[in-house]
Amino acid sequence: MQLTYLKVKNFRNFSQEELEPQPRVNIFYGLNGSGKTNLLEAIFLLCLGRSQRGNNDAVLLKSGEESYRVEGTLASGGSTHEVAVAYLSRGRKQITIDGIKSRLPELYERFSAVAIGPEDSEILSGPPSARRLFMDLYVSQYSKKYLEELSRYNRIVEQKNAALKEELEFESYNTLLVKSGSEIMKARSQFLKILLDYSDEYYKRFSNGTTLSLVYKPSAVDGSAIDEKIVESEFENRLDEIREKEIIMKTALIGPHRDEIELSVNDMPARTHSSQGEWRSAAIALKLAVYKLLKEKRKFSPLLLLDEVFAELDEQRVDALMNSFVDFEQIFLTTATAPPEQLRVNAKSFKIKNGQIEAAA
């Protein structure tokens, strides 16, 4: 998959800028705060209709503006498409593919992108919501049905919570939650099961054989192994068990919206026992594993967006990362300093300064 043209208007700190990248490696140079990361965010948004950092659309608006628009040309699966994502501050969002009004799942069906940035350390060190965001962004690209099921599930949770707060009948929502939530858990379990081996393989390259492991921790069933035959009945039983507690707490206490991933480095919990360097290396390994998994599943290469990935890596980890780039198609890289020479040789470079893009010499 490739991006051949990008135009942004009133997005973050960009007023109106255009970009014509090349097929292989594209490097964005600039000081911190210049807009490099914002440009990667615009590319991710064009592919998948949302920010890879979990930011809502209102945050993406340029200060003082009422709308933004990101448009571009994406080549995928042997065909080329003109894509646009626009947002008005009143909350309306519009996606078009080849001039035809489209829905968010259509972007996920056609395109794919993997973003790696400093914020990914949160997957290891941050709250459970950071790990759920990681799952939702990438399982949605792995499973065709996941995104729509997730949207359905979230609406049901909102309705159940409203009923609990108003002390109204809420049990009818449980039946819907079980059906939708079970599908989400099965998709997450399948995705993470494959990701486990791939991520450990990449992490060993960065850490002289140190191991990385992950265990899915669904809140609605016991254990990490999802038995597709009984997951719905297990979910139902757990809801019966906590019925009175949900009435007291006035909120839905179990389900995919409370799921967790337990990550370990050398069999020790990463969140409490790993260093910042280990968090960074493990996050990169996870994202490279996601790229490999999506490439195999989708039968084409996602765009790879790299935000300051070399900043905190030692020479050995840089070499390991460079060796991993052999299998990638189009890469977008931000940096405040010079990246490794072998990456610069055939790259197209752009200078980003105060929200303006210009080709670098």
C-alpha cells in the first residue's frame, strides 16, 4: 500500500499544505513542535478515519477554525483511490472514497496503517485504556466485523449505564451485551494469540534474547483462553453473579470495555518491573509484530509511520530495527536529528517548520 499525495487544511498546526511522497522511505525533519507528529497523524487519519493517539476530532482542529479536511491518494490492492476525511466543529464528520460518501468501516476494509511513536510506551506502562486502544485500532484492521461490533457494543453499554443510573430495568441489555461482547472477545483472543509469537520474536532481536509475553485478560470470563463454545454462557453467568453490585455501583462492571492485556518482560510484569528503555523496545516490537500480522492477513503492506523511533535506542537496537525494515513497503519517519545513514541514502526528505512543509535538499 502507498500514499502518493496528501493535502491537509486546518489540521493541527497546518493551515494548508501538500505533500508528494515517494514509494519507499520519506523522512520529515524538524524541531519538536514543528508539526512532524501532526503530519503522521494526518496520514493515519486519511487511512482509517481517526487518530492513532486516540484524540477526538475537536482536538485535531487548527486553533480558531471550525473545520478540517485531509485528502489524498492511496494505492492499495492494485487500485488507486481518492480519499477525503472532513470534520466540522459541530460534530459532523464526512468520509469520501472516489467522491462517494462512505462509512468508517469502508476505510478499514480498503486501507491499513501501523503507527509507532513515543506514546506507545503507554501500552506497557499506562492504564488499561491504553491497551484497549491498542487492541481496538489494530484488531479493527485484522477482523472485518470487529469495528461494527465494537460500535454496537459501546452503544449498548451506554444504554445499560443510563438505565442503571436512572434505576430502570437493565437486564434486557445484558442479552445484547453478551452476544456482541462475545464476538469482540473472540476477535481479540485470536489476534493476540498470533501476536504473542511475532512480538516475542521481534523483541528478542532488540534485547539479546530477552523474552516478551502477553496474556489476554477478559473481564467477563475466567482465564485468558476464550472457548468459543461456552464464552456466551460464561459471560451470562458472570453478569448474574455481579447483578447486585452493578445496581449499587450504577455502571456496567464487566465486558470488553473493562478488558486488559498483561505484558511481561522476562516473566516479570512490564508495568512495574521494566525500565523506560524496555517499555520503548517492547512497544516497537509489538507494533512491528502487528505490521507483520496485518500484512499476512490483508495480503498487502500497511503504511508504516515512525515517530522519533531512533531517539531513545542504543546502537544495537537501532541496527536490529534497521534490519527489520527489509520487509516494509512505504515508510514515513519523523526525526529531529539525522537517522541512520543506510535509511537516508534513498529517502525523500522534507523539512517541517511551523506547520509548513518544504522539500529538503
